[in-house]
Amino acid sequence: MRVILMGAPGAGKGTQAERLVEALKIPHIATGDIFRAAVKEGTELGNKAKSYMDAGKLVPDEIVIGIVKERLMKPDCKQGFLLDGFPRTVSQAEALDENLKDRPIDYAVYIDADFDDLVERISGRRICSKCGKSYHVKFNPPDVRGVCDDDGGDLYQRDDDNEETAKERLEVYNEQTSPLIKYYEDKGLLKRVNGSQDPNGVYKEILNVLGVQEG
Ligand code: AP5
Ligand code: MG
């Protein structure tokens, strides 16, 4: 199955993707995660991406498209994949279509969450510095404050989750990414799910629109 997971910053793409890829046994391709890993490693890509990410802006299309094209050529994508955070502009979507000519996208799942929920989710998100597991101070708190349940790693806040950058990310989303809702609607691929319910409810709704039985 070839799936795109769409939604504004904080809508719950990463949270849902984690469970979905385990159930569907397909790789999770998250461009944001790829860039964050590159920044951490201090690679040339990371250095290029960092200034855009810190400003809440999109990394230029030509950089992102090249990375995703390369990733989709890997053998583990033969049985399908789940894209999280890509495409994010109409140019990226067109490049993806062109690249996937003989194996087109099956579904574009749009996690539709209320604006107020987005802001609260972004500001309360915490990440484990060791394993990258995501928490929320209110909605998904760790057993011990500031510490990962799985490996005891310290939890930190993403650099772009501060108020100013988050605001910019939401604006960029409205301007540059939200047109993709219509793009995939016109192709008959869009599946809208209610993102303003608890994560388990969102998960069940996604499985339902994908026609997958739970369990
Ligand atoms: P990216 O990493 O993709 O960030 P984003 O799109 O802003 O989305 P987030 O990761 O913030 O949110 P999410 O939807 O994954 O929510 P999550 O599940 O974590 O991109 C970062 C940057 O990289 C971009 O700004 C850009 O610079 C660059 N970039 C990436 N891709 C690019 C591209 N294609 N083109 C150009 N540039 C690109 O949930 C958030 C919080 O809420 C968590 O704490 C979670 O526990 C909680 N939560 C989740 N679901 C629920 C729920 N149902 N109820 C209550 N709490 C919930
Ligand atoms: Mg994410």
C-alpha cells in the first residue's frame, strides 16, 4: 500500500505513522525526521536544512524532492510506503506523481485537526534524546517527568516547537501545503479523518478509510 499522511504541524502525522507502519509493514518516510537526523549528524544536508527549519520555512523543493526520490528507490519501498510530511507543495506532489508513474499513490489520508488543538499539541510535545519517541506533557506524559519510559533518555523540545516558529509553520502550511487537499481530492485519493479526537480514535478511523481490519 502506498499512502501519504497529510495534516498541519501537530495534527498527529508522526504519532499515527508509528502505529500504521507497524500494522501495514511498510517503511515510514518522514522528511522532517530525515532533516533532523542530518542536522544532528552535522552533514551538508543538515547544514542546508537547519536555517529553513529554524525559521519555520520549507526546505527548497529541489533538495526535498531529490531526497525522497532516492529513498523511494530503496528495495524496502517495493511493497509500499507511508510518506509523512511529503509532499508539502504542489511542485513536490507533481514530482512525486511523475516519479511514481508505474506505482501510483493509493490513498492520501488527511488528518484534519482544529487549529487550537494544533497549537496545544505543538507546544506540549517532548521528544526522547536517545530513541526519538514522542510524548506530550498533557496528552501522553511519560511515567517520570522529563524522562523516556523506554530508555530513560532526557526529553527535549524540538527547536521549531517554540511559539514564534510554530506560528510561522502553521502559516506556511496554510499557504503552501493546504492546496494539496484539493489536489488529492481532485484525483479521488483524499480520505479525511477527524484529527481532533484521541489518538486511538484517529488510528481506528485511518484503518477504516484504508480498508484494513484492526488486529
Ligand atoms: P515535520 O517534522 O514534518 O513537522 P510538521 O509537519 O510541522 O509536523 P509535526 O511533526 O510538528 O507534527 P505531527 O503531525 O507529526 O504531530 P505529532 O504526531 O508529532 O517538518 C519539520 C520541518 O522540516 C518543516 O517545518 C520544514 O522546515 C522541513 N520539512 C519537512 N518536510 C518538508 C518538505 N516536504 N518540504 C520542505 N520542507 C520540509 O503530534 C504532535 C504532538 O501532539 C505530540 O506531542 C503528540 O503526542 C500529540 N498528539 C498527537 N496526536 C494527538 C491526539 N489525537 N490527541 C492529543 N495529542 C496528540
Ligand atoms: Mg511529525
